[in-house]
Amino acid sequence: MILCDDGSYEAMDYVFPPYYLGDAPMWEAAARVKEVVSIPVAACGSLTPEIGERLIAEGSADLVALGRPLIADPDIVVKLEQGRRADIRPCIRCNQLCTGNAFFGLPVACAVNPEAGFELERVIEPGSVTEPKRVVVVGAGPAGLEFARVAGLRGHHVEVYEKGDSIGGVLLPAATPDFKRELFHMIGWWEHQLEQIPTVSIHLGHQITAADEVLAGADVLVLAIGSHPFVPEAVAVDPGARPVDVLEFHRGAPLGKRVVVCGGGLSGADAALEIAKAGHEVVILEMVEEIAGDMLMLNRISLLRELEAHGVEIRTRTLVKEITPAGVRVTGPEGAEELIEADTVITAFGLKPAKGEGDTLATAVPGAEIIRVGDCVKPGKVGDAINDAYVAALAL
Ligand code: SF4
């Protein structure tokens, strides 16, 4: 048989397609080869079961090959056979801990499946705890949801409280670009898993305060309250300016024609791409030499190609001094000051852990064990939040 993909030294990102490349970015490789050979041909690369079925049905491939989806969920084939599609944990195509680890000489792990690579150490034994605890989880983002899943499966009584009207936390706004659709599927996966655990309940639209009666009698308080966007003190904001932080943008804040994004980290760059794809004129301002500097090389190749294809202007070594109603006043690479005009300014300088709120809640439950997970410890990648929460819940 021949397994067809488009990855090469000239297109390294296609070896392990990051989420920027969307679903099935190289199915045509299989279809083209199948036209001219008589032996079996396999398609691969960011395929969902549904796309795989379609490729086979329409004659574009004889079979589909799965790599990362089997790391995210080794039981994908069994679950499909059993008609349990909703139980399949999706690969979010982040490359963070599978390919990413391999680049650093580390064993393969997974952002969404904390058991991958730790099959002997990380084993959930359902209902195994002999003294179930009453666990209150504050926040239904990835860390809170994973903690609830693992603790609940092990037999603890878990109540999850979320101030918003849906689960997902920071993943919800992060998943708005079409190219991050698998993040939405991940939220749906947690929802389906938690529905099946009788000792877990989820309470939406409930903001926990220190005086909240649900805290009384909790054995364990899990703080999964996330983080807040911030503007550095060195950046002046004119009282007449109306900057939009990157989370507000993802939640639907209206944008003008020309958008300047302050901060070229992962969230700023992804927002810039999404905005440019929607037809806006976009400029990214970044203080250091390059944007998304801490991103995995494979993902960065895709990101930079997409930003260029959508006409995003990238200004590096450019320091934001002031946000004004007319735009952003900056100091450029040669030290010259300049006003970069904008109809909308988006701030994506970074996130700060929601520490103060956590401290207040922690003191409200004397005697309870306090566990902090996710961005409220240190804002990071989703895979870190999920893995840390899994390990903490397994130790409870
Ligand atoms: S680390 Fe990310 S890309 Fe790799 S298998 Fe897990 S979810 Fe998929």
C-alpha cells in the first residue's frame, strides 16, 4: 500500500498538520495517487471519522491512517465500532506534547490525554476511593473539567460551579476561529463524559463568593478560576480610547475596518489571523524580534504562511507606548516615535493569574484542602492545564 501525505522539508508543517491547516488538508494527495496505481492507497492528516468515511465512499482512498487521533484516544476504533462517537476524545492538532516533545528529546505525551506516555503510572480505577470526599470545583474551564472528570470517576462527590452560562472557560473564546474547531469538540467531549458520572454535578450561572453556602462543609476546594488579560503599566491608555482585549474580541466585540493588535504572542497572532480572514486590515505590534517566538516550529510555519497570505502586517521590535482614540503610539526599531492608525485596537499583552480572587475563596473554607489548577496558577497552554489537573485529581 501507499500512505500519502504532503509533508516535506519545504512544507514541514504538513508532516504533522497544525490546527491552522484545518480538516483533511492533504486528502488530495491520496486521491491523485489512487488514480494511477492499483495497490491500496491510504489518506492521512487531520481526518475525522466522518471525513475518513467520505473519502473511502467517494473512492479517494482505500483506507485512512490515524496518528495523533490514536494518541488523543487509543480507543477510537473500538468506540466507533460500538457506536460511541461522542466518547471519542478529539485530537486538537496542537502538536504540543506529541511532536513537540519529540523535538526536545522527550517521550510522547498528549495535551488532551494525560495518560498517553504514562500508561503505567496514570490509571483511573473507577470508584476506587474508600473515603469519598465532597469536592467543590470553582470554574469549568479545561482544568476544572478535567479535575472533575478524574475525581468523579474515582468516586469523589464533585460539584462544579461556573459563573458563565456554559462550560469551557477560556477554551470557548479561544475556539471561535474556524481553524480551532476541534477545541469545541473537546468541550463537548467533557460535557458528555461528565453527564455519565453520577457523582459529578455542574452548576452554571453560579458565581461562587466567599459567603456562598455551598462552600460550607466542602472537604476540598479546587480553584480553577483562570486568568485575566492585562495592559502593562508602562502602556498609557488615553481616556478617550476604547481598546478591546483579546477575550472580548473572541466574545464578539465589534471591530472597525483597520485593526491593530498589540502583542504578537500566540493569542494575539491567532486573533490577528482570524480578523484578517474576516476581511479586516490587520497590523500586529510586537516588542521582541519575532512573533509567536515560543511556538513550536511546525505550528509557526503554518501561522506565518497564513498571516502572510491574508496580508497581515507584522511590526517587530516595536514598543507600544500609548493607546489613543486614533490608534497606537509606538517606538519603532530605530527609536523613532510613530502613530499607527487604527479603527480598533486589540490588547493581547498576556494574562495574569486570578490570584486575589482565589486567595479570598481559599480563606473562606477553613479546614478544607485547597487545590489550585490551570491558569490561576500560571497561565499556560491548554495541555498543561489538563495534564496538571489530571495528576492533581488522581492524587486526591
Ligand atoms: S498533543 Fe495535541 S496534537 Fe498531539 S495528539 Fe495530543 S491533542 Fe493531538
